[in-house]
Amino acid sequence: MIGTGIFTIPAFVRWQTGSGLSALGVWAAGALLALCGAFCYAELATRMPRVGGEYHYLTRIYGPVWGFLSGWMSFLVGFSAAVAAASIGAGAYLMAILGSDPNQVVIPATGITRVALLACLIVLLLGFVHSGGLRPGGRLQSTLAALTLGAIAVLVVAGLGSGRGEWQGVTAATVAHGSWWVALIQVSFAYSGWNAAAYLAGEVHRPGRTLPRALLGGTLVVGAAYLALNILFLYALPGGSWERNIAVGQEAAQALFGSLGGDAITALIILAILGSISAMTAAGPRVYYAMARDGLAPSFFGRLSARSAPAAAILSQSAVAACLALTGAFESLLIYIGSVLLLFNALAIAGVFVVRKRFPHSKPAFSVPGYPVTPLLFLAVVLVSWIRALIDEPLPTGLALFTLLVGVAFYWVGVNQRWITYSPPHEAETEGEAEAA
């Protein structure tokens, strides 16, 4: 979860809301929304502990067309575009340390910039590592996660103790340039990953215990870390200096620690972003692997390497993400990605009502606390955010809907041409899921 979003989006949120306290309110709301979602996903994951996340839930609950659309949007937007945006963020921070112009064109005929080329290389390298199997990829992910939390602790404690900032920055207000609800969609991109553990549900031991702990514990830790970091950024930077700057962490570190200390902190931020890219590189291909097993994706996505990793799916996602990274785009992707993620999260969470009605006497290993208020709160916030985003930012949200409609057309063409042939899991397998939990 921790990576690109928290170190690139705060400036956009502060610029949108025009107030430090309003910006903190958006981040707190994002944490509450993610926690409500994690509660619901924990129940779904323990009821249906198979690889695939939303794809598996939507297919089982609503039918194969919705599972296909979930995978379609994940492949093009939810993971590939998010990996591309994250790699651009990492490249921008590295260019800041080197004092190099990230927008300098290195291949004139194509317009490819330095940061775009570096981002492409990052994507391909991490894709190669994770294609080697769950164990080496897991070790890399654990190392990066530990370094990320360590970097945040150092940054917050040392930054607030430096005495070089001003607490007035937390309460300072300027002109708001956008909508609070649109800012919430941007923040949802930063929180994306709160549901990532569900994508590997079929690969963990004792999912009934492990998945709720991962989903809920991770969300709470990250929510606290995000609020602490935002307070630090507001403390470091005067209220009137906030612009739409991707490398806001580097700017804050320079203000608090000077040039040398700022570069050291920026290096830790780069590691955090790499951890985010690594997590998405590992999680997304499990969706396409599950789709291929069910006949909703090309069969080569379902092939496993000698170390039991869906290598073909991992490398395919990395190839798409690398191509997107070469465009060098960033800001225009935030609302587009965030709106897509919220839409399919909402569809999955609405499925909690369906499965409880369908199996009223079943007892999952984990039940949503505060049901039905918890899922209803998530759905209500997503609905309002989408309506406001369509009004205030019609282009990215409209493109998200257009991508969804293209996916519908693609599905029905595939069904009619018989290269999409849904084959549901065997009854024994589906009945065994609850016992596995």
C-alpha cells in the first residue's frame, strides 16, 4: 500500500482542498473507507479463499461477465496503469536526487523522456524478479516493506523534531482549486492495495486467520502512517507554497534536513515506491491466472513456472505497464485509476449482501463488524464521489466508463467467437473453499 500515492498525491490533495485540515480530513476519510472495505473483503476472502480477488468474488456472485470486466480493468488500469504511474513517481524522485531534468527527451523521434525510460526499466526488472516464484518475490517484498516503514518512522520523528517547520502550516488555508470528493478519489489511489492480500488467498496457509489479519492490520498501520506523513508535510511546507508537485516528499525533506539529509530521505522514499510497484507486480497477475483457469483469459496466463509462479501473466502485465510508463504521464492517471478501483471495490463489497442472502445459515471464519452499516457506508461514499467526479472531472471518469463499455463489447465478441469459454470451478472445489477457510 505504502509507496507512490503517499509520496506524490499530498500536494494535489492540498491544492484541491485549499486547507491543511481539509486535506487531513480527506486522508482520514480515505483510511475509514479502506478499513470498511477491508472488513468486507475479509469476510469474502474467508468465504471464497481462491486466487483472484475481485475477479473471483464478482464471478461467483454476479456471473462471468462481471468477473471478466474486473480482470479487464485490472489488466489495463488497476494494475498496469498503476504500476506505470508508480514507476514514473520513482523515476521523478531519483531524477530529483541526481539534479537531472526528468522531462529531457532522450529519444527525439518518440518523445520518450529520461524519467519515462527509467520507469520502463524499473517495471521490467521487478517483473523479472517476481516471475521467478513466490519465495524470492516474497522476500523482496518483505524487505521493501520493512525499509518503507523504517523510512517513514525516521522521516516523521526526525522531521517533527528538527524544529525547522511551522505548525501553522497544518491549519493554514488558501484558495481551494477543486472538489473535496475528487480529492478523495485521488486519495483512494494512495490507499489502493488494502485488498491485495485477497488476491493471494489460494496461496496462503490457514486463510481464515491469515487474511483478516493481513487486510485489517495492514490497513490500520498504513492509515496511521499516512496521517503522520501528511502532518509532517504540512509542518514542513508553508501554506502558500503548495502546488501540484509530484516529489512533495523530496521538497519537504529538503526544507527539514537540508540538501544532504533531504537526499538521504529521498532515497528511502524511492525504496518505498519500489515496494509499492513490487506489490502490484505480484498481486495483479494472480487475477489473470485465475481468469485463465476459468476460460476467461488466454490460456498462457494460466501457465506456472517451475517455481509455481504465473510467470506468463506477470511478464505480460509488466510489458503493458512498461509501454504505459514510456508515455511519461502521471497526473492524468490518478483520477482515472482511482475511479476504476473504487467502482469494482464497491461491486465486490455489495456482494456481501448477496452471499449472506444466498447462504443465510453459513458461518464464515470472519464476519463484517457493524453489518450492514459498514458496507453501506462504503457504497454511499463511493456513489457520492463518483457523481461529484463526473461533474467536476468528467474526462478521466468518463474515460473509465468508456473503458468499461469497451470491455463489455470485447466480452460478448469473445463469447460469440468462442475464444472466451467460461468453465466454472468444480462443485467439489467450491464446496471445499469454506472448509479450507
